[in-house]
Amino acid sequence: MLAENLGHSLAASAGRGLPVAVRGLGCRIWDREGHEYLDACGGAMVMSLGHCHPRLVEAAKRQLDQLTFTYRFSFSNEPMADLSGLIREIAPMPSTSAFFNSSGSESVESAIHMAILYWQHLGKSSKLELISRYPSFHGSTLGALGLSSSRWRKAFELLLEKSPIAQVAGVDIRARRSEAEELRFGLEQIEDAIVSRGPDHVAAVFLEPITGASAAAVVPPAGYIDGVRELCNRYDVLMICDETITGFGRTGAWWASNHWEGKPDIVTFAKGVTSGITPFSGMAVAGNIAEVFLARPEGFPWGHTFSGNPLGCAIAAEVIRTIRDEDLVARARVLGERLRAGMEAIAATSPHIGQVRGKGLLQAMELVSDRDSLEPLAGASNRLAAFAQLQLTKWRAFATQTWTPALSAVVPGAIIAMAVPSLGAAFIMWAAEVAPPPPGLFWITVRG
């Protein structure tokens, strides 16, 4: 019956033949056959505190007994007010207000609405253009997909805005540019994009401070985020950071934006904000932007049926308090260093890893045919992910291999010591397909 019912599920259609999960705890998932998996990617980079963190489960139970839904045009609710205050405390920009939705795509759509309406309220209604970068992924709704540069655009190309016209700084390792050259190149890409569309027509620049689902864990050169901020100031354009993946401690700071001085006008977030307990997302809005809406009778009138849902707000508030109480931002830095050391040790033994990169517990390896050409290997990532599954380890298969384990203290540091050897074993199997294993390839143990 289960197999038959799954056959009727379009949600499961992309994963035919995958194991059926029945239980999760911390960094582990069990399927209905009793197999145990190490969830090294945190689902789809969602599980900031691991599966079924007890504090989050209890927070959900408490809220379920009190209030599960309010419609934002009829009622406010206490968890929404509580969470707004917490977001204001941790946001990367001052005097922040917040708005809440149910998915990363929705939060990006709300940021698009806000950017366009902001300039209209200031009498600059010609500022309708949006600039984004390639490669990038900002969501699957049409507005968010229009900002994205990925294969998912193809079927809908004629409907989509042509926003991704600036290349991500640091993404093309084959260019072999120095950091200073990469900085200059990246900022020229942003400035040329704004000038080509005309500053009087550009409302906002969207970017992931550290890339996630499109070009795993590309960290920009020093000065890049600050430089984009300066360009946005110069041309009177909003800077919007999509932190769907990088928010809530993932990179060793509350936000990836915190690694640099330049602050965004709007930050979008999702995924780790509720650690997968319930769908939830939102945006943090700098005070000077928010006050334009707060001063109007209608406020910010756009949103969705579940905007400000009290259950999601209560869980998200508990996530923030748990991260604070368990000092998990610092923990992400420490565990990230251990994970990075293990990955670099594997990379040192192989000609097929062109780069190891990332920050905190967002780390990736770029797979290449050889280090001379740095050309990508077609299908390599999926094959390596398949070998990882033989090790009962799940991680994301992009053009790179991405690791995003949970931050939480309920996930012991020894998990890294288990996960990296699993990657090493999978890499040996994959490398044997590509070429004879190079001398000295070994399983890595990270102690502590």
C-alpha cells in the first residue's frame, strides 16, 4: 500500500526508489528497513539544530495547545511579536523590522515587492529593474526564479525576468585570477549591470553573500560585499542579501553578511530558521526602509495566507534562543575548522579536487578532471553522492560536493570524525572509476 500511495505522490516523483524515512534525531535518519543514515547535508541545508531537537519539539507542543493560526489582516499574535524582537536583536543592520512567510521563495517574493513599493512610495516609480548574479538560485516561484540563474529556468524562460547578468565573484576557478583581480572583476560586473540597465531604473541588487544551492559555498574575495554596498549607495539602489541557507549561524556568524562591514538593506531567510520542524521564512528590513511602510496606513500589505503564522514564529523564536544558549555560532566555527581540515586532507591526495571552500559548517569541494585544466567532470558529483549513500551518508550533489551538518550541541563533535572518513571512503570508490587511486589516498579521522 505504501509503495502504491507513493506512486500517486508528485512530491515523491523526483525521488523514486529512495529510502522511506520514518524517524530522525540529531544528525541521523532511520528508514523503514532499519538502516541508519548520517545526514551530513542537513536535509536540503535545513537542519540547523538537527532532527527533532527536544527544545523545538516542546515549543511546538506548547504552541499547538494555545494557538495555531491567525490571519494577518484580522489578528496579530504574541509569537510573531516575540520573534520580531529577536530578529531585531540579531539582524546585521540597525533598527530592523521583520516580516514572516512560509518558504524561501516566498521571502524572496516579499523582498521583490518591498523593493518596488519602496521606490514607488519615494516617488521613483521607474525603479523596477532587479539585478542578480549567475550562477544563483533564489527560489522556484516565478519572481524568485527570474532572479535565479540555473537549469530550472529553462521551461519558463519566456516568462522570466532577465535579472542574473553579473557573474559571482570567485565562482570561476578556471580563470585563475588573484584575489585582487577577482575583487575588481566582481565589482565591475555589478557596476556594469547597474549602468547597463540605468540607475534610475534599478530597484535592487540581490545576492547570496556566500553561495548555496547554485555554486556551493563560494566565499567572495575580501572587500567584495563592502564594495557592492558602496556601489548600491552610489547609484541609489537597495542591496538585498538572500540568506536562506547562510542565516542562523551556519557560516560561523549569525548571518554570512556579518563577516563583512557592508550591511544589506533587506535580508531574506528560511530553512534553518525552524530547523525543519515547520515550513517558515521571513525577511529582516533595515529601519530606514521599514519606516517608509510603517508610516503608511496600509503598512506593508503584501504577503500570504500563512504570513506571521504563530506556530512557525514560536518555533523560530526557540531556535534563536537555543542557538544563543548553546553558543552554537561559535560551535559552527570550531566544527567548521575540523570539517575543513578533513576535506583539505582528502583534497591533498587527489588530482580531482580543484578547490575546497566555504565558511563554518557550509563547506564544499569542487570536482575537476585534473588540476591543470580545472575542467569539471560531467556527472562526477552525482556519482560521488551515490557512493556516499553506500556508506549510509547523505549529502548534497551539486557541481561540487557540499557539507552542511547541524550546528546543535545535541550533535556531538565526533560526528565530524565519522562523517569525513565516510566521505573519504566514498571518494576512494569514485576515484577508482575516474582513474587508478593516487598513492596515499586514505580515510581521514578528525579527532575532538
